[in-house]
Amino acid sequence: MNKKGFTLVELMVSILILGIILTMVYRVFFYQEKSLRRQRQWSEVNTIQRKASTYIAKELRNIGYCDKTNLSGATKAFGIISGESDSIRYSNDIDGAQLGTVDPEDIHSIRVSGDSLLIDGDFALDNVVSLNFIYTDTTGNIDSSVVEVDDDGNWTLGIGEEPIEHIEYNLRIASATDTIEYSGMATLRNKRP
């Protein structure tokens, strides 16, 4: 018997097999695309979070920095104005605009408002779950609340109290799939009276 084509059954079986193969290829492609999208989102969040964490560490290291004096030789104190477990206000004199005085631009802050990280009141990062600071003084004592100077640069530490030597911080950010956590420590320059 001479056949010149496919039977309807053969054609249906071949279409079914082709459909199964295409479905498997589509599922693999869809899964890889979804996985790649998730990795890309995590990478973007992680990059932004690392930048914010690096900036926080840099800022904390500069707390209290002042290597200049005014013409009379007197220097105001620079340091932590108010340090809580979830926020910090501090001063430094990096620009030295008016030597030995605490200018408004010398006062800085890092805090969380809602789910946003604010640095000097400006938006820096969103989806923040928490930001925690741990303060350790020069004798190794750990404090959760610290005041060293006031807004005018007057030293407010009492007798027997020591200035902060380093600050540990923990920044947690929510991504689309999980929480990213970054911890670090910054040793203060400690050029304080």
C-alpha cells in the first residue's frame, strides 16, 4: 500500500507531542525570567542599601571632628547632640567655615521616618524596616542614649562620664521577597576636648 500523507491520528499525536515540548520550554523560560527579575530587584535594593550604609559609616566616623581653633584659641565642642537607639543628631566641623564655632551646617542627623531613611532631613532610602545604634564609650560601657554636647557646642558630659568611642549600627531593609540586613561599626575620630 502506498501512503502519500499522514493520517489524522498521526497528525494529532505529533501536535500533542509538540504542545508538550513547547509547554515545558515556556515553563523553563518563565521560571528563569522570574528568577532573574527577583535577583535584579534584590541586587538593586542591596546596592542602594550598601551605599546608604557606607554613607552612615562615613558620617559616624566624622562625629566630633574639629582640628581648627578660632583666633582666641578657644574651640567649641563637637560631638553627639542626641543619640538614641533609632536616631542620632551630631556635629562636626569638616568645612571649618567659622573656626571653632558650631554653625548650622555643622549639625547633622540620621533617622528613620515611617519606612524612609532620612539623612540631614533628606530622603536617602525607602523600605527601611529598622535602624539601630549601639554606643560604646572609651571605657567600654554600652549606652542606648547619649548626649555629649548641645547645639551651641557646649560640652555636657557629667563628671565620670566618658565620650563615645565607637558606634555600631544595624540597618534592615525590606525587599520584594525578604529582608536585607547590614551591620557595621564606626570608630569616631575623637578629636574632642
